[in-house]
Amino acid sequence: MKVDVLVIGAGAAGLMCAMVAGQRGRSVLVVDHANKVGKKILMSGGGRCNFTNMGVTPSYYLSANPHFAKSALARYTPWDFIAMVEKHRIAYHEKELGQLFCDESSKLIVRMLLDECAQAGVRIEASCGVTRVQHTEEGFKVLTARGEVHTQSLVVATGGLSIPSMGATGFGYELARQFGHNVLPTRAGLVPLTLSGKHQERYQDLSGVALPIVEARVGKRGFRAGMLFTHRGVSGPAILQISSYWQPGDDLRIDLLPEADAGAWLQEQRVAHPAAELKNVLADLLPRRLAQRLCELWFESRPMRQYREAELAQIGAQLHDWPITASGTEGYRTAEVTLGGVDTDGLSSSTLQSKLVPGLFFIGEVVDVTGWLGGYNFQWAWASGHAAGEVV
């Protein structure tokens, strides 16, 4: 078979690229080894797909080259994707901080992309893996499960290593290396953190206890959002966000009461409730089980009148700077994204085309561009896919 464009990977970036290329009149084939297209879209946002964020700027992305994402993000904005969502009459809402979700199901986003691809004449083959890619004078010769494909342009939209149970593999990185591209070290991002030894024993029976807002900090980077204790460690949006910046050995600190002055509040409680025990006072602001555990580990719980002013100030300071000694992460098994990937130095920032091999493109998560939690990674997929789709 001969086509103008072959896209490997039927995820968010691959479908966007195929749609845009097809609309330009290019003959496009999309292949994916998974049995269903858009699997990551389908599971996103608890099945409602956090499809973009209205506050997207390049500062919300991690990359060895922080400027690389600027061009694609500027030329395909959240508003461009929202326009397509509205054209297909998909109801959506803003959950928080600019995060947009479908009112109903993420299936509607996948259906929208498939409908757009169908209208553009794009052919999509699921359960169709690729076993060999060769560079030829005319472009590329690709051996797939359905036979040999000859193409002028080859787009690698294979994603990263996160959630291997959904079919994630390192195939895109292997292709990049095959064609001389550098691949930066990868690790799990937007992922729960694990504790071990005494650090796990201290908190494992708090599994299920949640705090609506904390501030998780590593160095000068901090995120305010919810936190959840798990049987293996800590999770929740604040932890997922900071996990992309945390590495083993880093000092992780949690402000348990970022919206209060804990020291001043404790002084007020000593005056208002002198006979109340500290653990019961803290339970007014923190989950009771956590308040009791903090008193067991850190603070001797006594009636408030027995604390000196300096002691309460110290307790307040510790509540704003609680150390967690994480030992690792839950890994790619539960990670939402993969940090690292194909080095952007080898790619054009405006087209995502290889600087080494004409006609070869890398888009989406396989590239060393990783967004924060909250729709940013989908916007990178749409923007990078669109950028490549305009030129393939």
C-alpha cells in the first residue's frame, strides 16, 4: 500500500495530526497496535476527559528546552480545540483552574476525532502493530501487521511508557534511536509517591484519609491542591504535580494548612478552649485520624493551657513544614505521563519534523515535553499534532 502520510499511534496527537493532514488532501493511514483507538483519552478525567486548560502557557511544561513548546502552543490554542468541541455540540464545563471536562463522557471526544478523520478520508487500523521501519529514497517502507506500507511522511505518535496495561511501549524511543535521535532519560510523571520502612509504617493505616488542600514543595517549586494517603504512600493532585519535580533524595515538604496561620490559630484556641487537648483542637482543621497521628509522632497532646506561646508557635511552624520521606513512585503502572523522551534539539519546534531525517516527525508524549496536571498534556498533543499535520 502507498500513502502520503503514515501515523504510528492512534492517540490524541496521532488522531489530530491525521485529521489535519487529511483535511489538506493528503492520503493518511493511522496504525496502532492497541485494539482500540484513543485509550488514554477514554480513561482521562475519570472517564470525562480533561481535554484542555484555558490557562495554557509554555511555563506549564517541563522540557530540557523550555522554549521548544512555544511555537506549536501559540499556533493551536485551547480556544481552537474548544471551537471543534462546540461544533460537535459536546457539552463541557470548567471544573477548576481552567480545567475543561466533558459533561458526559470522554467517548464523545474520541468520536469527534474519529468523525473528523472520517470526513477527511483518513483510514485507521487498530490491532495493527509495526515490526520494521526503513528509510528509502521515496520516504519510508514500514512493515505492519497488515502488510507493507510505503509513505512519504512518517509520524511517530506512540506516546510514552505510562500505563503499560493500556499498551504503552518504548517503540517510539527505539525508532528515534534507529534514526540517530538522542532520547533523554525517561521517568514516571504525575504519579503517586511511595514510602518505605518506618516512614510507611507511620502512615499506612491512614489510607483513604484526604486533605482538601495542602501545599507540596520541593525546593522552590510548590503546588496547592488536595492530598490523599494511600496504603503505600501519598497521592492526590498536589502530590501528582510535585512528583514531576521530585527525584529520590529530594527534600519533600507539605504545608498541611496553607490557607491558615497555624501558630496564631493555636494561640487563639489556647485562650478560647484552655481545657481542650491539642489532638482535638487540631481535628477542627485536619482529619481526626491525621491529627491524632501527628500528636503521636511529633507533638505530645496536652490541654492547651499547658503549652507555652513559643511551643504553639513551633507546632504551627511544623504544620506548615511537615517532612515526607518518599522512597520512590508508583512508577509507569499508574503514571499519567512520561517525563523525558525524544530530545527536542533534533526536532523543528515549528513543525516537529526531524532535523536528521526529512519526512520523519515526532509528536505528543514521545517528545521531551511534559505538562502539568489539568489538561495541559492534551493541549500539547493537540498542538503538536496540528503543527505536524499542517506540513506532512
